[in-house]
Amino acid sequence: MTHSQPIRLDLSLTSLHHARPFAADVRYVPTGQPKPVVVFVHGFKGFKDWGHFNVLAEWFARQGVVFVKLNLSHNGVVVNGTGDLEDLEAFGRNNFSLELNDIGTLLDYLHQADETQLPRAELDLARLALIGHSRGGGLVLLKAAEDTRVKAVVSWAAINNVNPGWTEELMQHWQQQGVYYVENSRTKQQLPLYFQIVEDYHQNRLRLDIPHNVRRKLRQPLLVLHGDQDETVPVQRAHELKTWKPDAELAILPGVTHNFGGSHPWPNPELPTQALTAAEVTMEFLGRVL
């Protein structure tokens, strides 16, 4: 563990799957020694600079890892924009396949970038882990199941099904209207979800089936971390993941909520206590399995 100041690098990514550029950032303490690489994936209505995520990145970097977080391309954030959700049209066109492909684009970049883009000597890509929060937790489970470059997975308050129980009534209305709106409780924005997310789910059902992929294809060490006071994703989801992958490690954190004590914006230079607990449990796991 080192106490030097982490360096931040900002990356601009482009995908083979769509025309929308998206951003990522990298934090590490330069030592000249290769370090494990941890990629962090935000959740629904989230983004890489939400709340305490920058403080979290600094914390992990000081533990001796290269910490990378990305904005999923259709999360509503615009490159060089306000930093918050502002492109609601893009948000509405998002789907799970796009998000999985974005994570793949970032992994490709990490493996292919040259010395002018990333300090190769600092990265040990043979020790690469994914952490995902909420919807991002579901994404990292799916990504690890299809990509052997991932060597360990940690889910934080993860969904365990990309279909959140869409009712027949909702589906009919949604298909007729073409769009369904969800409120962003923080900003009161009405966020559109176009029906294409449902169509994408049906077209890519096997790829997006979390129970099937966790049971059949997820070979990497898995830590399932969840707060017992999660008000958004019931803690039962974590227990279900454990039954699908019995060798997974399960950490149920008492008194911990869905956002691990964080909120946006986060003015404090220290992590929320709940998030620090989650980070420490995660780092202990990664130290053993990577």
C-alpha cells in the first residue's frame, strides 16, 4: 500500500458498434511496477463521476491498483458536457447489448493502447477485475461470463435479471407508445426508455440472461456484496446469485444502503463510511484472488 498521490488519465473511446464517443478515466500511483487493473461500471441513471466515485478511484489507486471507470456511451452524459445526464435522447436509445459492448471496447483499449496512451509498465492486464454497481453489477456478471480476459468479478448491490418484471400491461402500452418514462428522483427529469430496449433483450436473450450465465459460464472468482438496508435492489438478489454460483463469496453488509452512503454531488474528500467498508471488503477479496 502506498500513500503517494495518484495520477489521473482521461481517455476518449470510440466503438465499432455505434458512433457515440464516450469517456473513461484511469487512476494509479506510478511505481514502475505492474499492478492489477480494476474496471468500475456504474448503474442505471449513474455515471463515472457520480457522487463519491472519484474519491473511490483515488482510494483504490492508493491500495496499489490501476482503477478505471467509464461512462457507458448511452448513459445520457455528453463528452465535454455538464458531467450530468443531459442527452436524454441517447439515454432512451440505451440497451444492455450496447453497454456490454462498451465494456468490451474499454477492455480492448486497455489491451491495445500504446505507451503514449497508457503507461504499459504500470498495468498487469493478466490480473484484471470488474466491479459493477447496481445495473452495472448485472453487466459485469454478463461480461465476465463472455470474456476470459476478466479474472475476477465483484458485484455491488447488483441486479440479477435484466428484465425487472415488465408486466404484460406495461409492455403493451410501451410498444404502442414506443416510449416509457422513468423519473430521475434527483433531478426530476423524465427519462425516456424507447421500446428498443425490450426488443434488444428478446433478440439477445441468451447473452443477457444473468441466471443462465452465472450458473453455466461464469468461471471467475466472484464476490457478491450487498447492503442489508438496500432500498432499491432487495438483498434477496444477492442470496439468489450465491445459489446460482455456490463458490461465490457473499458479503452482506449490515446497515448499508443501495448507494453505500453516497449522494450526488459529494463534497467530502473522504469516502462515505458504507462505501469505505465495501471498498475494504472488495480489496481484501481482490488481494486474494488476483
